[in-house]
Amino acid sequence: MIQEALSPLRRGQTARYQRYDWNTDRLNQWVIVEPNETLLVEGVYSTRPELRPLIDIAIFVETPREERRKRMPVRGHLGNDPDNNWLTPWMAAEDWYFANVRPHKYCDLRLAGL
């Protein structure tokens, strides 16, 4: 994320990165992003400590754990994992991240995400 997208865009250069494909569980097509005045980076781990110096404004959308869990199958993230073997470690990783990294503490704005 830093080398392929955020750093080039901060320098006013075109960025190129591979999109993660949830259905195949691997990196897939390349995405080209042209520099722009506003860049939105979305994702659970988008406010990781190493990314913070490259982010001007961080918004944390706070969604209850059970609601996040319920949304995963609807988004198709579990298409290749009907028994939800993937979901348990994913939710454990999110729980650890929210409890230990505490991204909400470093955001400029917190929103309710229901």
C-alpha cells in the first residue's frame, strides 16, 4: 500500500497496485490510480500505524462486531469457504486490532456504521 499507492500519489505520481480478489483469495488485476486532490482509502486496516503519516484525515466507521460478521457472507467474502473456516480467524484478527492498535483513537472523526 505504501510503496505502490500512497507514496506515489503523495508525490503527485500515478499509482499502480493489485486488487485483492476475495473469491479467489489472491491478488488479481492491476488498478491504476491517477493523482487527485482527494484520495479515499477504505478498509479495516487502513489506519495502521505505518500508514498514518501518509493520511491527512482519518475517519473511523464504528460498526458493532456482530454486524460486521453478518455482512461478510453478504459481500461474497466467504464464497469459497461455506463452512466459515476463514471467518473465525478474520474476526479474531479484527478483535485484536481494535483492542491493541485502537485505530479509533487516531482518527479525526468517528461515525456510527449501521
